[in-house]
Amino acid sequence: MCVSEFVSTLTRMVEARESNPSQVRRAAALRRDRALSRVSGITAGIGIASVAGLGMIGFYVAKAFPGHQYAHPTTPSAGTSSTNVAGGVEQNTGATGNTGVGGQGITPPPTAPQSTPVAPPVTSGAS
Amino acid sequence: MTSPIDAGALTRVYRTHQLGTVAELVVTNSGDLFDASELLNRELERIDRVASRFRADSELTALNAAAGTDVPVSEDLYEAVDTAIRMAEATEGLVDPTIGHALESLGYDRDFQDVAPGVAGTMPAPCPVPGWRAVGMDPQHRIVTVAPGCTLDLGATAKALAADKAAATIHEHLGCGVLVSLGGDASVAGPPPTGGFAIGVADSCRSLTPAQTVAVFSGGLASSGIDTRRWRLDKTMVHHIVDPTTGLPATPCWRTVSVAAANCVQANAASTAACIMGTSAVEWLEARRLPARLVGRDGTVHCTSAWPCSDEAAAS
């Protein structure tokens, strides 16, 4: 009894395939496209998650290692005695005109030099 | 505010020989000269102990020997290296502290007095220096990292830094106006005398008298030139102003360049950069409104608009 029912089912399936092959092909194509779409979505999700994960790892690794990037200190430029302490700056200016102006670059003196007839006690450029 | 002391009355000068050069000191109150000289000597000894490339026991020598590793350094050395890096950045890499190996290749591997008579060797092939970005700085932990194969030389900035710090310290402790000059790199601090501190400006190291005298009221004034430190490398004359792009002595264009700036470090960096960049130096200095006097190889004098030109320079 079961065998005969199985055989009759198979027979009907073959008959259905043979009667409408284009419909069968379309259905198969649809199933294939839906599967590919699912795979594509999963792959994209994995890619985005990987990039985000690598970025976070890189951020934490960079924070873990000190001293390998030149960090521009926040103290004024040369000519001052200064201590750059995390979270704050101590600056000993001490004298007019000796402080670095702006902390960067090269800037003119507060008062420009002037010609003078006075005999100089020191000379620049002679040694 | 200026003190009532006439600039012409400042004739007492303390002179000593330190850092391989002449150190000079002028103060507005002659009674402070002795104490000021003590402070000056202390500052010079400190910078020598920290930043000398020729002392086996200097902190800089130890830092160079540990290239490739993170080295915790003293506050003084950190400031000296940081100053050099800032000036490298400010001069677009022209005044670069990573020229140590280049100088050694040219024979300048010891005190200049031992190099001046001449050294044996051959001119090295052009090779750019590593560059100031090869130096890592961690201000929070005061760590300096010099890239492997890189040697620091702080000669372009350390002397001027010492002048600035000595002047500031003297004024802070004694209250007087002060002029400190180290090999012609001058720093002024405190209230200047009436008419300012008179500083002579020479055309070259061979000049017996200054070509011009200017009054400086604040900041620094420094001169650089290829004639000051020259020596013979076998049969070739070389000098100490290295072009970082070649690792060789800069092409001679100016005999002497004198610049005034906000402090001596900046003035020295600007004058050294001008010697390296050649004919474009006048425009570069003018763009920064720096008072400057440039003497060409033929003796022609050029001044920027902020410099008090003498009649001779105005006519040239």
C-alpha cells in the first residue's frame, strides 16, 4: 500500500514537471535569488562588524602605548623655564621679553632694535 | 619701565669662556655683577652637563646612546629637546636637531677647538638627516624617544636657550636689567637702561670692529655665519651649518645674518635658517616682521624693514 502511494506521488511529480517546465525554472530562480540575498546580507553585516571591531581595538592599543607620537606640549616656547604637568602648566617667565610668544613660531621682539651711537660692550657675529 | 642708568655707563662686563665660546654679562646695577656671574656660571654648567654632545657624562650623550628606546629624561633635557623640536617646526625643518650624525661625518665629533686645525677624512655623500619627526616626545611622562640610527645635536638651540634662561634667572633673582651674550647670541631681561643695551653687529668673525651698533630693549639678538666655525676636512673647507636635506654644509650665500626676535632661541633659529635658505631668506624674514641684517659674501648688506639700517646699508 505505502509503496504504491509513493510510486503514485513520484509519478504525479514527474508529470507536473513535464507539464510546466518554465514555471519550475522560475520558481527555482526565485528560491536561488532569495538565498543569495540572505547570504549577501549576512556577509555585509560581518564586514561592518569586523571594521568596527578593528577600529575599537586599534583605539585601545594606541592608548596603551605611550611616547610614540610627537605630542605638542602646551607650554610656551623656548626662553622660559617651564614645567609641563599633566592637567596644568607652570611657567616661570621671570623677565620681560624672554617669554616665548604664542608658544609656536618665531616672532619679532616686543620693541624693535634701534640704532645707537653708544659703544657696545658686546658684539654679535664676531665669534 | 627703564632704569635711569645710561646705556653708555654700562662698561663693566663679566667675561668667561664656557661652552666652547665667550660668555659675556652686562647688568644695569654694577653691584649685582658678581652675583649675576655666579648665576650665569651655574646656568652654563647645567646646560653643558645636560646638552653637550661631546661630554661622555652628559645626559644628551646617554639619550643618543639609547636611540630606539623610550628614555625618561630630566626636566632640563626635556626642555632643551622640546625647544629644538619647536624651532625645527618653526623653521620648516631647516634648523633640525637630528644632524648629529651628519656633523660627525664631517669631522665635528669633538670640541671645536680640536676640530679647527683640520681633520682627516673624506666628504660624505649627500644624505638627508632623519628629521625632527624622528624624535618622539611624551610630555606627561617626560620621555624622549630618538629613532634608531638618529643622533641629536642641540648646538643650534642649546646655547641660545642657556642665554635666555640665564638672563631670566638673573633678573628674577636680582631684579636688575641684564644682557647675557654667549658667543654673540644675546638675551636681554628686565628693565633695560635708558637707550637700551648696546650690541655691536659684525659683518664677519674677522671684523675687528662692529659694522653697526643697535640698542636692544627686550628679547634676543643672534648672529649666524659660515665663517665662525670652519675647518678643513682633508682638503675641503667645511662649516657647521648643515643643510638637513643633504646632510652637508649649506651652500654659502650669506657671510653673516643677524636677527632680533622675541627671545634668543628664536633669533638664533631664524639666523641659522636664513643661512641655510640662501637668497629667499630676506623674504622669509620680512614675512615674519623680524628685524634682520644680512651680509652677502661680497660684503653687500641687506636689511629687513624692521631693522634700523645704517646709511651704508640703505645705499646698497
